[in-house]
Amino acid sequence: MFYTDGTMRQSQLFTKTRREAPKDETAKNAQLLIRAGFVHKEMAGVYAYLPLGLRVLENIKRIVREEMNAVGGQEMIMTSLQRKELWETTDRWNDANVDVWFKSAFKNGTEVGFGWSHEEPITDMMKHFIGSYRDLPAYAYQFQTKLRNELRAKSGIMRGREFVMKDMYSYTKDAVSHKEIYDATITAYLKIFERAGLGELTFLTFASGGAFTEFSHEFQTLSPVGEDTVYLHREKKVAINKEVLTDEVLEKLNIKREELEEVSAVEVGNIFDFGGAKSEQLGLFYVDEAGKKIPVHLGSYGIGITRLMGVIVETFADDKGMVWPEEVAPFKFHLLNLLPNDEATVTYADALYTALGDTVLYDDRDARAGEKFGDSDLIGIPWRITIGKDTVASDQIELTHRATGTVEKLTQEELMKRA
Amino acid sequence: MFYTDGTMRQSQLFTKTRREAPKDETAKNAQLLIRAGFVHKEMAGVYAYLPLGLRVLENIKRIVREEMNAVGGQEMIMTSLQRKELWETTDRWNDANVDVWFKSAFKNGTEVGFGWSHEEPITDMMKHFIGSYRDLPAYAYQFQTKLRNELRAKSGIMRGREFVMKDMYSYTKDAVSHKEIYDATITAYLKIFERAGLGELTFLTFASGGAFTEFSHEFQTLSPVGEDTVYLHREKKVAINKEVLTDEVLEKLNIKREELEEVSAVEVGNIFDFGGAKSEQLGLFYVDEAGKKIPVHLGSYGIGITRLMGVIVETFADDKGMVWPEEVAPFKFHLLNLLPNDEATVTYADALYTALGDTVLYDDRDARAGEKFGDSDLIGIPWRITIGKDTVASDQIELTHRATGTVEKLTQEELMKRA
């Protein structure tokens, strides 16, 4: 009776597919994710992640974690509760300056905020660990549930009031060492989007840089539902934001205006150079080789984890449902037993389920074939294994590729080689 | 220069040990965790988890996850933001009834709460998935960051305003199937505390049951810093809370009052039977085999993950620092190179570091031996490997057990057999 091994029989999965998404849900990504039982809508812009959805989220986090570790990042987790006085230091407590705060109060009346960003507390904390040039560089990152009091939330999990973000912070001696980690992170980000299936659609994008640098960089994924408009140079694989699209910038990038395409896109990542300014405001200094006190150079590097999941759904879904790229899919295989009441077939399918271990979702339900095929298309696992009336006798298993619809016939032995 | 492989060189770890904990920190667990760089105190009862601390937290979560999966639990993650109207249904929105809410408001003025518990939203969500007896049982759990507006927070990570809890919810047909998962979870909990090193000190405890059942059950770990007083029957391995310590209950449990010891303890887990009452309030019903509509039987099962980490620190620490049980320790081995400027020794230690992979923290710092030993005792990794002046020539590696101080001399080959 118990689901005992981390693998999953669909008959025991507590979620079910639904024919209809909630009427107030207008975003395709959330409609499909809700219908397939991946997420639950708690309220506008606020979604719970159910077993299948959580598996996707954890797969995306795993990819990001591996690439952040590869550039020297060290994982930690900051707090949601935020000190008012800290954010007042940088003048980002005031609602006039930051309009997405959720705020509450402790029982003694002291105001407290809920983290929508974490540059301030991490930089403040680093004062305990950074004092000398010997302590640099330091790269820290987290996967944090951010809370943002957005006025509107109509894009499903692509713009939430509660969402998961990976944010990394780099602390370096100077602009030269900053550039090392900044460039390494650009490369890591491109690898992440590649592994998440969005490599060909995602472009390094020049955006305005604020007070300290000419540019910041975003990563924009082309999408008809994107809220941003960017100007794309396909050949050079870069894009430019409207705000920095000037003749001067074009000349600097050696790009002609007529080579650019205007496209809709979603911002899936951003990287930012704060220089020494925020450290100076917050009092994070180091003493260099010559004994001089210098503000620490700060960079910040974000990826919207839940947003990325939403973009993946929007990008690959077809009229039958979702289509997951293999590295982020909740399972690699979806095993459908079309004869759940035939003993020999059940024995055959059960054995395959056991052999495939944690890579398979097993539709062992006592349900019609049509329902199983429909749910399988909706859920969008990359490879569908169909066990039907001839399978046991012939040892010919049907393997269908969700993305292309390609069908192959394989023996059990051949199939196991693909696991 | 980069930390590239998930393993860890101490010279690159961004945290450092500290001689002193913050003056306002009175709890031993937080003092040690802060001094060793495992956690950072953001404010009273609110702690960030730094790389070493996060590893411990993830190890505890792994143990709990394995045992929850083993009883049939399916992992998901609910939201922090909570709907007022839902909690009004069960009369738990009112501050007079629940005094730990943090509340805020959306931009349109609608009040919103921050999750301090999740029975209501999970039970409400289950209405999408449970309608028939065929949909039962369903067991769902999460690791959630709970926010509670506690008046006081003086116990370090043992009672936080922001803390991690594992909460599981069981939905069953009736009291009989409820008892199956309830009993299975008791066994799973005892196994979890055993694996976390607290098996001998943790006791199933009878507490008051509320409106639907005679008892609820807690798991209490004996500790001089415990806030609870319980009455322990060591031989029968059960304890009784003061609130249910009556002649009637003693008779029922076949225990004599004079066999009980009064002890201080910390509640590390609790399990609770709601019967059909909460489902009835929230409208979660199923149709049974005879077509009758029946409220779903709800059980809830909590373990304070961060609290458990605090109790482990309090229980095993000695005057030199922390002492981690092996399954929750951030690393199994702490490799100390006492000659970081001797080329042959560095080569030897580096090779060992590479061979031990993800199980080792490597103190490769250019620091004095005394500092390395002191930090190693404070950090409390179970096995210390010391590479000193004779190690390379003799191939005799010193292995010291943190808990007992036992020292062994092993060849590299013998050491690798212990990895």
C-alpha cells in the first residue's frame, strides 16, 4: 500500500489531472501546470509546487547548483525576515523607493520586512568574514523564496508574488577580479540555459548599468509572451535593451541598427556590477596589501528558478500539453500499462518499473487507454513506454518521443540500454 | 582559484570561526554555531544557514525525507502567503485565537498572512484531488520555512521566529486506516531520531488530544535546556506530559506514579489526529463505497528540522566545541595539513583530499597547528585526519575521533577503507 522507494506509481500519486484550469488563470504556463497537477494556485501569483512540479524545480536547482559550484560559489540560505534599520542605511526601506515590500511588525511594535532581495543582509553579514585582501574573493549564493508585493500577477509562475530565485553575490578586491567572476558567470549562465533546453533561444543582453558601470547584463529568452522588447543580433548572439539602444552603444558593440530584430522576450537572468558603492554604504571594507582600507567590490547574479520553469512550459508546450526537456523533466520515462487487469502484462510492466527505478512515472491505474494517453501528453515526460496487448508475447515495447512523436519498437534489453 | 567540485578547501570557505559569539546570544547552540560559522544571526530568533550549517540541515532533511517516503509520503511545497478567508473558515485568523501570525496587506488593501502552519491550505487544496474512497489514502509532506511572531526568542535555533519544519498530512477514510499511517509514522519518527543520534534520549510522549482523541503524541528529547517537563518511564520508553498525568491515564498505560522520573525535555516532533473535524469545516469530503458523503480523516505530523539541529548541538557539545553524529555531520572527515608550506606534504594531503571527495573538509590554510586543532574541535566533524611532519615519510596518518578522543595510526590504504 505504501509508496516506499522514491519512485512513483500514478495510482498512488495524490494529484490528478484536471480537464479545466481555474477560470481566473489566464497564463498558459499555469493553466497547463495546474491541469497536469504540477502546481496549485493558492492566489494570484502564489503557487504551491506538488510532487511532479517539485521534481522539475529540484532538477532546475540541481543544474544551477552544479554550475554555480563550478565557478566557486558556496551555497547558503539567508532569511526572509528583514531588519528595517539595515535597509534604511541604503535608503531602500522607504516604499517610495522600493514598491514591492511586504511589511509587518513584531509584538513589540518594531517593523519587519519580508525579503524581496538580499544584497543588503548578505553584504552586512560579510563584515564578519571579510577584513583583509586575504579573505577575497568570496562567492555566496542561495535559492531563496522571495516575496514581492506586485500590483499585478497575471503571468502564472513567470511573475509571482512568491517565487524561487537563485541569487549569487561576488565579493572581490577590485574591478579586475570582479571581471573574472563576472565573465565566468556569464559562461555558466549560458550553460545553465543550454542544459535547461533554452540555449538557442536565450541571449546575453545589454541593459543599463546604473551609477557604476555602463552596462548591466540580462539573459533574455525569446518568447511571444515575454513582457520585454529587445533588439536582437542573431549572428552575434547578443541583444540590446531599448533603454541603451543609442548610436553610441551600437558603435561600441560594432553593430548596425538595421541588423537588429525587434523581438519579445522574458528576462530569465541578470547580472549586475555594484562597484564598491553598496559596500561603502554598508561598511564592508578590506585592508589591502599596502594597509589601505578599500570598499569591497560587489556583483550580484540572479536567475528566476520558478520563472525559468514557466518559460520552459510556454516555449515547448503544444496543443496536447507540456513537453519537458530531458534534464528538467520530472521523469525521463512515462510507463503506460494499457492492460492493468491482465496478470501477465502487470507482471511484465511491474518488472520494467522496478528496473527503471527513479527515472520512471508508472501509470498503473485501472483506466482507459485514451485517458492514459491524454494524461501522458499533458504531463509531457520525454519518453513514453507503452505496454499493450502484444508486448508480453513479442517482447516489443513501444517507445514514443513526446517532442517529435517518433515511435520505436524495442526489446526490454534494448530499452534498458536507453535508461 | 575556484572551488569547483562541491568539495571544500577551508582556505576558500567564505566563513571563518570567531572567538566570541554576539553578546546578546544566550543559547549555547547558537553561540557555538555562530562561532564556528555555521549560522549567522540576523535578529533574535532569525538565523541564516551558511555553507557548513546548510550541509547539516540538508543531511537532517535527507534522513527525514527517506523515512517519510518509506511510509508513503509524497513531497511538495506549499506557500508562505496565506489567504485570510481560508483561515477565517476555521476561526484561526483571529489574533485572539492564534497569537503568532505575521500579517501584511496586498496593494489593494486585502490582508494576507504568512504561514505559521499549513493544515488549512493543504486540506483546502485536497478538495481538487480527493472525491472518492478510491483517492484515499493520500500522504503529503513538505519542508517549509515557517514564520511565527513569537514574543520571546531566546533559545537560539531551538525556537525561531523563522524556522524549517517538516510537516506531513495524512488523509484517510476512517479511524482504522488513520491508525495504520499514524503507527507507521511513530515508527518512522523513532528511526529518524535514532539516525540523527538522539535515539536513546528521545521518547514517545503522551500529551492531551484535543476534541477528537484522548491523546496526541509528542517526541521529547531529554535535555537540561528543555522548556518542557515530562514524566519518564525509562523501562517502558514512554513519557507523559503533565497535562495528562492523571490516575486514570496512569491506569490505562499500566504505569505506577512512583515509577516516573520528572525530567526536562525538548519537543522535537508531534503527531496529531484531527478526526474528520477540520475536513468538515473546510469542506473536504469523499464518497464511500455505498455512495455516502464522509469527511476525510486528517492526521498531521511535525518535526522541527532546525530545532533538531539545535538539540543535537546542545546534546553533544563539550567544552571544546560541537560534536556531530556521523549521519548529520557537515563532513565525515576533517583533513588538517599542519605543514601547508612543505611541498611534499601538500602533495600528499592534496591527493588524500581528492581521494576522499565530498566527505572531507580540507584545512589547507596557512595557519598555525594550534589554530587548526582549535577550529577543528569547534566545528566538530567526527573524524580528524592529521597530516604532520612524519606522515609522508612513514605513511602513518593520525585519525582522531572527535567524540571520544581516540587516536589511531593508519596507512593511506587503511584510511581509504574507512571512507
